[in-house]
Amino acid sequence: MPGIARWLGVLMLLLGAPRPSLCASMSHTSNWAVLVDASRYWFNYRHAANTLSMYRTVRRLGVPDSNIILMLGDDLACDARNGHPGRVFNNADHSVDLYGDSVEVDYRGYEVTVENFMRVLTGRHDPAVPRSKRLLSDQGSNVLVYITGHGGNEFLKFQDNEELMAQDLADAVAQMHEKGRYREMLFIADTCQASTLFSRFDSPNILTMASSKKDESSYSHHNDRDVGVSVIDRFTYHTLEFLEQVDMRSSVTLQNLFGIYRQDLLRSTFTYQSALFSRPLNRVKVTEFLGSVTVTEPTQEVYPLSNKERLLSSPRLTSAQVPPQN
């Protein structure tokens, strides 16, 4: 009898213990993306193309529009100088239209302000702001923040009108941590002196990527003679070149991504900060921030409509019940 009781106890422990894979999936419930083009005017075309390129990539990897906040500083697709009305390109061969009919812009033009960006991060909105313009993340969410535009030492310009300071951004992230608005965050900045924008961070589980270090510029990749301006920046171009080889089932890691940023390609120095991040980079899949997360809960219940007899016995419309055609 004591032996049977002992085996029963072990069996109960095994049945009651949660499976590690299920626990891991439940701790990471969703992915969100905040994509910001902080510039304005036609000559900053490349910044809009940078942002729309990242938007296209995270959507392709499975992040739904409901989980993306897209902020575009100017509507270049409809600019009078655009020889391709309603379209935006990131390459001279015009093979991919970044704008198209399915782009959902949440903040456009003069809505792209430091205040609105900070409100998106912290969740401190006016009650009238719709859910589609809110970052509805929680303590199980991984959040990607991509920023492009013109920057300097510890600041980023918004619309050539105001500046986002590094300390203000760090304070907003600290609020996010206190309010349980993220599990892990990945910040990417493609600006001049990009790394300085993250220099004040002290919140846990934050990883940053920057196209340039202090006192360095971040450079455009190529001009499009047809469009008349540069259409993408070097850092974003090479990032996308790597990500085009990634799909939702890919196992490539952030360490693999970080290995592509050579100085001869960027003409600036790629930097990252992982001191506040709790996991080794070779164990962090790219899709953990740029892809989708689907939580599946198995059940033993049978969906009623799977019963063929119920389907066949369901009432049908007679000809007398069919509504008349207009």
C-alpha cells in the first residue's frame, strides 16, 4: 500500500505540473510594433520609405494591423512632386509599392508629435482616442519601436518643429515598466547619432539597435533618378535585405542579424545595448519581436457543427422565405 500511494503521488504531480513549452508561450502573449517616421517634406522621402518598409516586413511576418501603430510625418504618396501618385518605393526598380491600398496609417502629418508618441508608449490618452490609435500591450507583450528621422546628441527631431529628448524617452519607458505594458522591448533607431537616443535607459528587459554612434551621421543608400531623391537609408536597407530571407517559422536570431552590419556597408558604426536585456542574443529569434504570436489552448470538447446529422437536420429556407430581390 505505501508503494501504491507513492506512485499515485508521483502521477498526480506529473499530471498537475504545467508543460514548459506551454508556460513559455503563455508568458509571451503578443507582439506589438510602433513605427515612427518623425520627418516631414519631400526631401525626407527616404524616412517615410524606411518606415513603410518596416511596416510591410512586420505585417508579412504575421503582426496584424491591430497590433501596429504607424506614424507617418508626411503623406508623400499624394505629394504633387510624386511622379507615381499613391505609391512609395524603396528601390530604383520600383518592384514593391510600399503604400498600396492596405496601409493603415494611425497618425499622419501634424498628428506625428512628441506628445502623441509619448502618449502611445505610456497609454495616457484622451478618452476620445479610438482603440486603433492605442498601444494595447500588457506585461506579456514584446514591443518593437522603430524610429527614423533626423537626430543629434540625445535628441530626435519631430517635423522640424520639436525634439524628443533621450531622458524623456527613458522616462516614458520607465512608466511602461511600472504599468506592466511590456515583457521585453526592442528599440531600433535609424538616425544620425542614433545610439545617444537610448543613453538614458535604465528599465529592465530593453534591447536597443542604432545605426550610428555619437558624432556620426547615418547615410542614405541610393538615389532614384525617377523620384528625384534618396529612397532609403543604408541601415534600414541592409536590415530589410536580411529580413527578406526570414519567414514566420525561421529560427534566425538577433545575433545573426547583428552580424551583418559592417562599417563598409553602413559608412557608420552599428551599436547595440544589451546590458538591460536578460537573455543571450543567440537565443532570441528575430520573429520574437518582428513576427506574430499565436496562443493555442487544446481542448477535448467537440464543436457541435462537426455532427453531420445536426447539419442535415437544420432548418432551411423555403422559397417563400427568400427575401425579394430589389
